[in-house]
Amino acid sequence: MDRRTTVKWMLAASAAWPAWRAGLAAQTPPGAAPSQLPAAPGYGTDPDLVTPHKRGEFWPLTLSAAQRRLAAVLSDLIIPADEHSPSASAVGVADFIDEWVSAPYPTQQGDRPIVLQGFAWLDAEGARRLGKGFAALDAATQTAICDSICDATRAAPERRDAARFFALYRDLTAAAFYSSPAGRKDLGYIGNVPLTSFDGAPPELLKRLKLT
Amino acid sequence: MPFVTAKTRQRAYDVIVVGSGAAGGQTAYTLCMEGARVLMLEAGRRYTPAAETPMFQTPDMAPLGGANTPQKPFGFYDATVDGGWEVPGEPYVRTTEDHAGRFDWWRARMLGGRTNHWGRISLRNGPYDFKPKSRDGLGFDWPIGYEDVAPYYDKVELLIGVYGSNEGLENTPNSPPGCLLPPPKPIVSDYLIARSARRLGIPVIPGHRAVLTQALDHRSNPQRLHPGNAKAQEILAADMRSRAPCLWATPCGRGCSIRANYQSTTVHLPPALATGNLDIATDAMVYEVALGADGRADGVNFVDRTTGTHEHASARVVVLAASACESARILLNSKSPHFPDGLANSSGKVGRYIMDTVGSDVTGQVPLLESLPPLNEDGADGHQFYMPWWLYQEQLAGKLGFARGYHVEFSGGKRMPGPDTGKGLEWLTGGNYGAKFKQDVRRYYGSFVYFSGRGEMIPNERSYCEIDPGGVKDKWGIPVLRFHWQWSEHERRQAAHMQRTFGDIIEAMGGKPKKIETDGAKAIAPGGLIIHEVGGAIMGANPKASVTNGWCQTWDVPNLFITDGAVFPSNADKNPTLTIMAIAWRAADHILERLRRKEL
Ligand SMILES: Cc1cc2nc3c(=O)[nH]c(=O)nc-3n(C[C@H](O)[C@H](O)[C@H](O)COP(=O)(O)OP(=O)(O)OC[C@H]3O[C@@H](n4cnc5c(N)ncnc54)[C@H](O)[C@@H]3O)c2cc1C
Ligand code: SF4
């Protein structure tokens, strides 16, 4: 097995299948945006790999309109538009986040309460500062709040959970953005096209890097 | 009638082959091309790479960006069907969940088995690797040597297509002229890694992978492979012409619809089917070898997964090639008054000496590779170069504190971004976000290097499988395996050595390792994780201490053979599959000869 697959295993290792299913069976969803979801079958062990899939095709999306708005605002603070590429929300990151936290798998089920509680914390923090939900705040206040939780090693002790949420949310935003065509373009990825020959590293570049 | 059912299959065959992966595919190929009538029984479903492979699909087309889930543990687009660390309805049991003693068992339920998504790394064992006990007193020698297997390595390379080079390094054999295809050209990180490792005295040479960097020689290879057999030559030449060379794009783990890499389904089975000598029944879950009154195998019993009915198929010879542990399971479940502990188990060694590969990985980040211009570095999907084990003499002199070696697989470059891109960058970015974060992701993209040590484990008495004493059964009512696992100090020290070595290489590159774990017990990946499990029915020279002879023939039942990794008495650092195919070909040649002589 190669390194990429080992890493994937490591991520999945904590989530053994039987525990996962037992855990899902024992849910009691409280209210409109349950922090845990009822059991859903997922896409199965033999899904169609050839046809492109739409979000919501395998399990229902569950975020409320307000949560999706917040999801978009926050993802744009993390990945704003610049001269290279559009912002996260412009490439549908909120859909990705919704699909993620609604998915019936252990990693995503573990992330769901962190994301939902993080959203609630952001709104509470906005209310505390200016009496508004996070999405309705001015950019400067939004940034000030993010600054206080963006680095888990420097966050105040009472903000540790919020900082943990922010780190996760940054990862999910990046996952969504760099999985998209705009994200690939932003990084200058030019592969995934058939070639008749493979030339390896360009000689001029090797010379510049003093590797020849 | 190549794909058969309970109704359409014939009454009798020369040989039944159980399993359709590397071992079953190679066994059936060799037998059919040389005229034997074969029934292949495969537990998984029929699988058609030309229609089912997601070649150019991108992460945005997959749920969750294609991220791994328990249903697709290596990501949505990985070729595995109905498998992974768990197979629905087919549990297994382990004695502990602890890192140190757990064993994870990766399976697939599809035609072609795990060859549809394996890494395609195809290294020959060297002469030392067949005689490890003679060298250092540990483990077991094989009853055969490199010189016995070498002609079959040649054949497998000529058939499946393996790129690589001949470097003449110790215990790292050369291939004869014409066997290897040219290796792919290096990418930027390959140059830097090679320079840095060589400064530390570590060789860096082209890897060997079963990928067609150019078309196979359809004129000469069929003649070399099937001398004097015009029909086989013609079939194989036509088949080789229809395999396209690599497109230098698309991940091999998804499978390859143009047949540019080795999968049993794209390389072994098409020509074998073209002979008309191969019948394949998929959804056929074999649970025991049926024993005749004469003490010979008279066929196998299986469950038809589509109907749930129990069926019997007969043949003059039975070959188990269901993967190492599954073949051991079938033997252990084949109980009879004559063999109360399982078939071919008079030695008590069935299920014993399960080995995996020692694995330990390190990630590094390298400033010199930051912010490079756009580059297409897809190449042949990685592992274009590697480091063979280089400390044979130091080790033999007892200077290392562990007995066996490892090789290093590494990768880098601007691979297709996906759900892991930009993840966990805090160790480099200090947790920034916004415009700066976006710049940083661009800056660091392509600047990471990944090193994986892959080392030899010595067989031990505490790593084995048995029929679960708790009575767990799968959904077909077939008793399942329970795994026991333990590493020795040799493996733990080897893993720690890997970590230190990778740290040194990354530092020599001017880079920064993410984490170096010098406690071997923590550095070593759990058993089974590297998915190179072998052993469980080892070959040997002594019927009391082994299950088969050097021809993969069980000592107890003359017409019963095992051609998968179960027969390995040692597990060299070299990935096992090329050797599985070589010994399967050799065993099949032997079966053909004995069939011709009417000895089977
Ligand atoms: C992700 C990954 C990467 C890998 N990379 C490499 C690599 O780079 N190099 C390398 O050398 N090896 C690699 N391996 C290991 C390699 O895949 C195996 O060594 C090889 O496939 C073993 O061949 P096999 O025929 O014994 O088993 P398999 O390929 O597993 O085939 C066994 C077949 O038998 C069938 N079967 C099982 N039980 C029964 C039954 N009771 N009745 C009927 N049929 C049954 C299965 O469904 C399966 O189709 C990798 C494996 C994985 C998963
Ligand atoms: S890299 Fe080449 S061999 Fe591998 S899947 Fe793509 S085209 Fe096929």
C-alpha cells in the first residue's frame, strides 16, 4: 500500500464499522438541526463511479437556510476572492459543507456537532459584541472574532472549542474549494489530461534549482 | 461460454481455481494457454474495467470530494467493490483492538480481486530473500531458490509489463534483456530526493511497476512465453496489441480502462478466456474442498451468492488462490474424519506464520519545492523511483540491532488537488486564514514529500489465524477467521530506523519533517495495514513443518495446490505480488506436466 492510502487508513482507523453503526442507531435527534442524524445507508460499497453525482443524491442535506448563510460567510472569510480565483462561496462551498455534516459516516458524524456548535458560538459571540448574528456583522467584527480563534495554540482557554471548530472549518473549506475546478486552477494544476509522452522535470527549472 | 452459472457450467474440469486475483489469474492463464480446461470460482461480482473505471473523474463529481469513508476506505473512486477493511456480511475477529496486537484484513469482492486497485509495485525477491534462515538463523528458508523462480519472474514481466531498470545492486536482481519496459522520467522532487539520499549513501533507482510505459513487444514476447504453442502465441499477440500504453494521467488505484497497467481482469483473464478453456463463475463463495474416498480432492463446495444455494463442482485438480488468509480459511473449514483439524493440516501449520510488511511513514515539507511554476507531474502515478535496501553488510555484521531490511517508497509533486489539500497546514501557517491562507496553500502545494518504509517481518508463532473459537459465522453460515498478531523487536527497531532515516533525508533536502517517531512501537503500522499479508500455509522441505512442497502442492493431498501468498515462508521487503505470480506460474507449469503424465 502506498503512502496516500496509509494516511487515509489512519484517518479512518478510529472509526470501526460496527461501532459506527451501533452509534448511529442510538440517536435521538433534538429539534430542527439535530446534532446527530438518524441512520442512513450512505452510498454503499458498490456505487456507480462513472456518473457524476450531485450533493444530496445519497443522503438529504440538513442545514437550515440561516446555517447555510453562515457557512458561506465564514468560508469566504477563510478563502476570499483574489486575483487568481473566486471566493469559497462562489464555488458552492456551502453545499459541500452541508453534504459533509449531513453524511452518515463516522468522521462526518464526528464533525457535525463541532460545526453546529461552532456556528452557534459564532452567533452568540456576535450577539454578545453587537447584538447580531455572525453573518450580519460588519467585516471588521467578523475578522476580530476569527482572529481570536484562528490559531488554536494562541486562543484563550475559554475559546479552545471555538478554535478547534475553526481549524476544522478551515480544513473543510479548503477541501471543498480545492476539490473544485476553480481550486485546481488556483493552484495551477495542469494534469489529468492524456499525454503521448511524459518528459519529467523541465531542464530550465532543474538548472534554476541547481538540481543538475 | 466463458461466464457460467450453476446451470451452464460443465460436469467436470481439469482444474478448479478458487479466486481470480493475482494468484488465480496467473494460475488460470498459464493452465488455459497450455490447453487445460479450467473452472474459476470467484466470490465477488463480475467486474468490467472498460466500462466501470472512473478515469478522468474529478473530486467535485464525487460525494464528499471523494474523501474516504468506511464504505470506500481508499476514497470514492478507488476501484474496490464490496470491500475494504470490512466486507458487508463477512466479518472477521481479532483478539485485541490495540495498536500493537491488532490485525486488519483488507479484502475485495470482485472479479480480479485486489489487483484492480493495488499499487502495481513489482519487485523481484533477491537470492537472500529465499534463504533468510541460512543467512541469519531466523525464520525459514524456502525449499526453492532464486534460480528456480527467476525464469518465472522473466515470464511474468514479459506478460504483464513492468517498467524498471537493471542496476546490479546487492540482492536486487537484474532482469534479462527485453523483460523490463523503460522507467518514467523523474519529476523535480525525484531529483532533489535522489541527490539528498545519495549524499547519505542511500541508493535511489527507478522503481518497478506494472505499468506500460510503452506497448509490449507483441512479436517477441508471445514467442518467448509460449514456445511451440502457435495458438497461445496468436491469442497473446492479439491481446498485447489491444493494450494501450499509459496516458500519463489518472490514478492507477481506480483501475485502468485502457489496460495500461496490470489487473487480472485486463491482463490475465482476457487471453485465458480467448482460448475457450476458461469458464468463470462469479458470486461463487467457496467454503470447503471436498474430499473423495480415495483421499484426493474431488472438487469444492460453494455458495452461489445470487441464490444462496450450495453447489459442488469437480475437477481432477483443485487450486486455492483466494488470497493467503482466505485460502487458509478454506482449508481449516474443510474438516473430515480423516482431517479433523482441517484439510492438508497434518503438520498443524495451516493458518500459522501470517506475515505483513513492516510499514512506517514520514511527511516532509521542502522550501526549495515551494511556489514552483505549474507542472504536470502526474506521470505514471507515482513511485517512479525508490531506494532498495542498502545496509546488507552492516546488518549481517550485527551493527543495526534488527535482522532484516526495508526499501523506501517515496513520492512528491503537484498531484491532483482534492479533499486533503490545504488540510492541517497549521504547522506551517500558524493558523492563518483569508488572503494569506490562500497564498500559503499556493506556496506549499507541491512542496511536500512522502516517505514510506516497507520492511521484512520475520514469521513468529504469535501471528496466526484460526477458525474463530467463539463460533462467529459469515452471512453464508461459513465460520470466520480470528487473527492473532505480535511484532518482534526486529520489526519495531526497523520501524524506528525508517523514521530516523527519513528525517535525515528530509533535512538533507533542506526540509522539515512533520513528525519523527523514534519509538518503534508507535512508529510501526498495525498488522495487515500494508496489505502484504502472506503465510498461513507455508511451503517447506519438511512435511511435518510445512503445508506444501516447493511446487505449492499440499503434502497431504496430492491434487490440491495453493498458489497465493499463503505459501510464502518469509516475506521479503519486496512487495509480494510479483512473486505470487511467479510461483503461481511455476506451480501451474508443474500441474500441466503432471496432468500430461496422468499423475494427477
Ligand atoms: C491498496 C493496495 C495496494 C497494494 N499495492 C501493492 C503493490 O504495490 N505491490 C504489491 O506487490 N502488492 C500490493 N498490494 C497487495 C496485492 O493486492 C496482493 O498481494 C494481491 O492482490 C494478492 O493476490 P491474490 O490473488 O492472492 O489475492 P486477491 O487479489 O485478493 O484475490 C483473491 C480473490 O479471491 C476471491 N475469494 C476470496 N475468498 C474466496 C472464496 N472463499 N471463494 C471464492 N473466491 C474467493 C476474492 O474475492 C478475490 O477476488 C496492494 C494491495 C492493496 C489493497
Ligand atoms: S497512470 Fe497510466 S497506467 Fe495508471 S491508470 Fe492512468 S493511464 Fe492507466
